[in-house]
Amino acid sequence: MRAAGPRCRPQRAAAAGGVVFAGVLMLVNGILAVFQGIAAISEDDVYGRVGDYVYKIDLTGWGWILLIVGVVAAVAGGGVLGGAAWARVTGIVLASVSLVLQFLFLPYAPVWSIVLIAIDVFVIWALAVYRPAAPGRAG
């Protein structure tokens, strides 16, 4: 049974590194979403529409959605970096919501939305696979 311990440590270290990176990504993406939301609220002509799309939502509405989700994501990212369990669960939910929102935001910023969708997938994976060591247990 002791031989299995060393094999698990690199995986646990990789998952821990992934969760720290996911926390930083959530924090930065949250701040960027706040700026994106402010830009969409302040001027409806900041973003140009790329073609026609099935989902038509007013850009000011998108701005408020992005602003609110961005603030919550930045707070949750800070919580993930602080090691809070609630922040990991919140981060998975927020990354899932962000993934859907970025899909719906594709006509306004297609390349940026695709990049954020990929980042959201990584954040979901990193937060889902991380299992912190139980207190008092080495390893």
C-alpha cells in the first residue's frame, strides 16, 4: 500500500497547481468581464455585430450580465486562491455559466469568446479534479 503513495503525489501536485492557475484565471477573467461589461453598458457601438445570430439580446443587457458575473467570478477566484471549498463549487458553476454566456456572446467578439470558452473548460476541469489533502494526513 505504501508504494502507491509516491505515484499519487505528482498528480496531487499537478491538480494543486491547476487549481491555483484556475483561481488566477477566474480572478483575471472576472476583472476583464467587468471591463467588458462596462464598455458594453457605456456605449452600444463599442462592439460590432459579426453577421446575424439566432440570439439577439440588447448590448446594454449583455453589459449588465457580464458586469455581475465578472464581479462574482473575481470574488470566487480570490476565494479559490485562498483555499475556500465554497469558492471551488462556485467557480465550477460560474465557469459553466460563463461558458454558456460566451457562446451567446459569439456574434460580438468571436475570437475572444472562443478563447474564454477554452479557459472556462480548463477552470471547470481544474476545480473538479482537485481534492485537497485531509487535515492531519500527509501527502
